[in-house]
Amino acid sequence: MRELATCPYPFVWQALATRPDVPPNVLGALVHRSDSDWNDNRLLALIARNGQANRSVLLSVLERVQQLLAAGERPYAAGLRLAGRIELTVDEVSAMLASPGASRRFRAGLRARLAGRAVLTDETR
């Protein structure tokens, strides 16, 4: 799988990112692959959704999402998926709210997902 992550085709990267058995180190390598805005944003969202993505991988996705938001791109699906991942703290994810590239709708979605996490946390106590 590591070798496939180095190929030049974004559809292969995306296929790898959907596999439930892909190792975290391969997911981490995929975070930095780039092809086009649409493919890059989709890849980040797929990685953020993958159950094998550990905290380290998710922090890399978060960093990349913040970079893209600052550059005026719209990796909103990845940002929203990150908000649902308990491996990341609410404060880490909330940093995206301050990004100048975050739309009003994206901010509302983030707040809703983070509020949902607070409810789940309260129910499990």
C-alpha cells in the first residue's frame, strides 16, 4: 500500500483512503499528496473519515485543512469530518473557526458538530 500511495494518480490515493485496512503511516503520506483543489479536498475528507487515521494523521489533516482555508480554498468536508473525531480536542478543531477562509455556513456546521460532541460527552458521564 505504501508503494501505491506514491503513484501519480489521485483516484488511487482516494481508493487507498477508503480502505479500512490501510495503515496510519500510509494515510499520513497521503495527506501531503496534491493534484487539484477538488481531488485534494476529497482526499482529505476521506482520510479524516477513515477509522485507521490516528491522532497524528488527523493532526496532519487539520494542519493541511487550515493551510487550504488560509489560501482561500474550501476543504469544508474534511473540516466537518475532523470536528466529529474524538481523537482531536474541541480547541484544536475550533481553531478552524478563526480562519479567514471559513465561510459562515462552514462555521455553523463546525459549531453544530462540536456541540454534538459536547452532548455525547455529557451523556457518557
